[in-house]
Amino acid sequence: MQNVVITPVSLTSTEILVGAPVVGSVPLDAA
């Protein structure tokens, strides 16, 4: 059951880590 809990947490953390720089790069590049 831990695997089921760790899997969604890892995916969420990855999306946040990947999404933060991607979203931040857009306004920085546009500016």
C-alpha cells in the first residue's frame, strides 16, 4: 500500500518541480 501512496506523491512532486521552472521561464523570457 505504501507504493500506491508514494507513487502519486512522487508524480505530484515532479510536476511541481518541473512546472515551477517552466512557468517561471515563460514570464522571464517574455520580459
